[in-house]
Amino acid sequence: MIKNFIISGSGGQGILSIGTVLANIFMLNDLFVSYCPCYGAEMRGGAVNCEINMSNEELLSLQNEKADYVIALNQTSLDKFINKVKKNGTIIVNSSLAKIEKTRNDIKYIFAPLTQEALKLGNIKIANSIALGILSKITDNFSIEKVKKAYEKILKNKTELIQKNIEAYLFGYNYLQERIQ
């Protein structure tokens, strides 16, 4: 079983950080992982994305033409990666920064106002963790213990930031459930 993920947005949105957290979650679950960041010469505000591939057997390729799951944190990312989602795949879109518009009938869309919700939680920079929580809910393969360990590994001794990101992750994990009821 191989699953492919793309996370995309602008520099400063924590794209590479959350991709690293996701890759570490998979490694903590004893899965094979490849992580490929992609960013230009631009710094904050420039286009950034990363691809994460996960498998229960050795990976032979770092990149794939299509992804099972895409997280698009802005309009540019949505436009760029909508056609990279596999048939029957899922795209999570930050509707705070991208249009709510379904241009394909063969994929699942999840629109969530990630930036707006992050602001309500007190930190705009945790929108990425909300998205990771949503991804976790729909893939149903992350334990909260492994998620906490991954955040602790990546964010090191930044206790307050770790707690805020875990809070955002849990908010995202419960986000869909609260909207469905």
C-alpha cells in the first residue's frame, strides 16, 4: 500500500514544517517514507510545497504524478495541484484563502476556513496543523500519541508552540465531525 500526499501553500504558512511532522508520524508508525520539499528562491510569501510518500514496503520512487491527498492552503496551490489529485482522491482546501469551487467530479473536496479558524484559536500559523488534523480524520491512521511525539521532535523544546499545534491538530481532527452532526 503506497499513499501519496502533497502539501502546498505560501512561504511562512508552515508547509515544510507540517510535511516534516507528517513524515515523522509515518516513521513513528514504522512505515517507509519519502519526503521531498520544493521551494524557489522566494522566502516568505513565495510558493512552497512538499510531497510525502508513505508505504508499508520499501519505496522505489520519490515523486509520483498523482497524489491520494492534497492540502492546498491558498488559491495558487489549489490551481496548481487540483489536477495532481488521483481519481477518488481528496483535496483539503483552505477556504479562507481560496475559492469554494468544485472543478472536478471524480475527487472529494473538503473546504475549511483554516486561516479563519487558526485566528480564532489565537495563532494564524497553526492553520497547517488544523489541516493535518482534518487529514488525520479522513485517513484514520494516526494515533494522538505519535502525533504528539512528531510535534515534539520537530518543534524541540518550544513547549507552548507544541501545545498550540496539538490543540489545532485536535481541532482539525474534530472539525468534520462537528460539521456533519
